[in-house]
Amino acid sequence: MPKVATILKTGAADEAAEEPPGVTTVKCEVEEEPPSLVAPIAREEEKPPGSQAHNNRNKFFGHIQDEQWNDWRWHFRNRITTVEELTKFIPLSTKEQDHLKLVTKKYPLSITPYYLSLINPFDHDDPVRKQAVPCFAEIALAGVGYEDPLEEQRNSVVPGLVHRYPDRVLMVLTDLCPMLCRHCTRKREWHKGGWVHTSAEIERMLDYIHQNPLIRDVIISGGDPLTLSTHRLEEVISGLRQIEHVEVIRIGTRCPVVLPQRIDDELCSMLSKYGPIWLNTHFNHPREITPEATKACDKLLRSGTPVNNQSVLLKGINDTVETQRKLCQGLLKIKVRPYYLFQCDEVQGTEHLRTSIDTGIKIIEGLRGHTSGLAIPSFVIDLPNGGGKIPIQPNYVLSKNEGELVLRNYQGRVYHYRNPKGMGPSGNGHKNGKRVAEPALWPQRPIRTPALTPGARVENRAGVRP
């Protein structure tokens, strides 16, 4: 997808953070076994939220005044982008440094001082570290997967604008990010340096949206669009609001998690003028729910911007029921809705972080009935070749015919449920009464009810719905 690179100037006060990311890396074990689904949470998770950050800030950045620490531009300018810088904060052997330098030639490094302060520098298996610090497996397994598994470039109608679903488009404004997450779907863009779409390119996107009245929902993404100045972001949002058929604007950003200082009064005041705007962010682990992140989400909510969370299921980071439960319940406590749990995409350089699909199914099954439905995200796979998102759930339907379903609940108990034959005037849920040809979702077979003694459970019934 051709793009014109516009590197933002570091001299202008409001554009200072919009510089291209630097380059760098850290070691992880290629053959590390995934943790058990019922493994206990690591001891660090029991510490009060933000305690690791507080200790590391004092240790690593104690000389930084609060005025600077609370300035998102300072964090952006002072990102850790080289192996040499990283060794000042995280102990690395000579071999590890050599490995990391090899990795960062292909997949650069960028970590904000804030997010670095959340890492336990002495724990190679730290779940925060694994998301930020490069791993030799990124190049050791680089041949597995695809550069662009979702085929966003093929679905780009003009540079930067992806139109896959009839009523939605994705606007990719930049590839700049405060932090380069090791599981990033658009990892393919990193070697291109930092680019921002020009005003002329954005006008082409807006023109396409204006000429297609079916589009009612626009997702602004990147990179991270909040690396742009508030003024520049407002130009895009105000342009969208001048298009009558655009009903909803969504912003995809990880700033509340990796750079919460970016959620400042100026940004929130601007967003409040153009609602409805929804913000989708990306907490992956309960340790990321810090007082700073909580404050950022609260400011967004008070500006009238609802916040959803889209996690990615990551091996050794959040692939247990216990961790996901603590994450989702923690999000509800800060008024953020758990929205999606994504199966990690088949992106080159991420294979070491991917889990089996069964892991995600068992996590959802372990949450259902054991916590509020509000705390249960939809587990989805974003299909390769631009196939779109599909939800994957445990199979609670044991059998079905015209008159009855046999279902199991979260305890494994089996129940019969009468299936009403009429669904409306036409009997098939369609006003015109025409029968819609659809593939059968379940095999049409006689109901077979297991013989159960009172209180008995049916085990091992989890599976993917056909």
C-alpha cells in the first residue's frame, strides 16, 4: 500500500512527539511451555496496582520532575529505542545483547519510560516485559505466518483506507506508536520508519467515505492515531463529522495503557465536541491497570467517550482463566468494558506468542457463570485473507431438532429446552415470509440425553460451534 511519509517536526511544541520510532530489543525462551489454564497468578500480581511502576520510577527516573513525567511529549521523546539504552534499565548478558541487536535490525524497539516502569527488570517471564521487549524467537520463527494476514492492503480502496465490511471503514493515519508491541498485527510497517499520511491523502479518504453513503462507522487507527497532535487529529474528526451518513467514530489506541499522560484535558475537550466517539484500547494484563491508566480512562469517560477493551490472547502473558478473570474484573472496576479477546493473528514475528484456539475457548468457558457477563469479552478470530471476525464460543448446544434443544450450563448440567416453532407472522423471522437458504448450524439428529444421576455433571464438552 503506497504511502507518502510525512515525518512530524520535533521543533514544533505540539508536534514534538511525532517523530519516527527508533530501533532496538530482549531475550525470551523459544521453547517455553504455556502455563496451565488453572495456574495461580504470579506473586507480583498480588501487589497493589502501580507499585512496580512507583518503585521503578523512583529507581530509574527519580531525577525527572513531575511536570516532565506528566507530559506525554517528554515520554515520547525519551522512548527507549536501542539495546544500549535498554541495558541501563534491564540486566542483559552479552549474548542477550547480541541477540537483541539482530532482532531489532528487522523488528525495532520502542518503549515509553512510563511502560518501562511497569516491568520487573529481573524477571524474564514478566508479562509486561514480554509485550515490550524483543525476543530472539521473533526472527528464529520469522518464517511462520504472514506479513499481512488480514490482507488490509488488498482491501485498501485508497492509500490508508480499508473497506472490508459494507458499513465500516478503517482509516490508518500513521504507523507511529509510543510503544512497539511485540504482537502487533501491522508489524510489517515497522521497517518503513515513521510515516504520517499527508493532508492530501486524508482528503482522498474523506472523499471516498463521502461518496459511499452506506458507510456509517469509521475506525481511526494506526500505528496509534494519538501520536498525532490534538489539532491534527481534530482536523480528521471534524472532516468526518461533516459527512452526514457517518454516525459513529471509533478511535483505536493503546495510549491509556502505554502512555496515559496523552489523555490530557486538551484531547478530552476536543473529543467531547464530536460525539458519539468510542475509544477502543488494549489492556492485556491486570498489572497494566495502574492509577495513571485509571485516571486516563476516567477523563475519557467524563468527556463523553466510552472506553472498550480489546485484548489479544498471548502465550505466557494472559493465557489463563485466572489472569483473564482478574483483568476483566479490574477493567469493570475502572468502567472499561471488556469487548474482544482476539486470537493472536498469524503475523510473522509473533508465533512464539500465539496460543492454541482451545486455550481461548477454555478461558471463556472458565469465565462464563463464574463472573458477571459484563466481564466476559467475545473471543474472536480475525480470519486470514480478509475473511473478517468470527466469534468462537464453547459449545453449550448438545443437540437440536425442530421441537427441542439439549443444552448444558456452566456447571456441565444438562437441560432440555422447548424450541417454539413460530418465530413471527412468517414462521421464519422474515417479514416477507420467504425462506432463506442457510447452511445447517447443527446436525439434525435425534436428541440423546445422557443418563445422569442428580447433581452429576457432563465433563469435557467444550468445543467449537460447527
